[in-house]
Amino acid sequence: MDTLTRLEETIRQRMADGDAAASYVAQLHARGMPTVARKLGEEAVEAIVAALSGSREDLAGEAADVLFHLLVLLVEKGVPLRDVLAELDAREGLSGLAEKAARKA
């Protein structure tokens, strides 16, 4: 998780710096949450396309884009990666079906 943690910190710093001329992250941040969310959606669709018709390398690249843009979204909303990891830890060992049923309760 060191890579994702370092990336999260870089994203946080670039948002704080706010230099949209020098930083893609700062550009996204300046455009606001709808743009950040839409970009994550676009990257997710590209990952799906790569999974269905691309190579393993294509999918790996698109998956990296999805993770990057998810981290941008999380930082934008003030949700630390550690909170997401804690949620995954809490779900560990649960059946996916049981976890979904528990959310509906």
C-alpha cells in the first residue's frame, strides 16, 4: 500500500498548491467535484472496454488510471485512503452476498 499512500499524499499536496498550470490534479480540483467524478467514470468505462477487448497491458494501464482518479475523488471529498482500507478490512472474510444483504438491513 505504500504506492497508493504516497500517491494520495502527492494528490493532496498538488490540490493544496493549486497550480493548475503545472498540475493535472490541480486542474481537476479547480474544475470541481462534478468534473472529478465524471473523470473517474470515464476511466472506469475505459477499464471495462480494455477488459473486454484489450490486452492485459491495456487493462493494467486503465486500472492504474481508475485507481489514480479514485484517489483524486477521495481526496477531493476528504475521505482518507485509510478509511477505505478499514472498510475493506471490516468486510474481509464476509461473503459478498452476505455483505450486500447486511447493507440493506
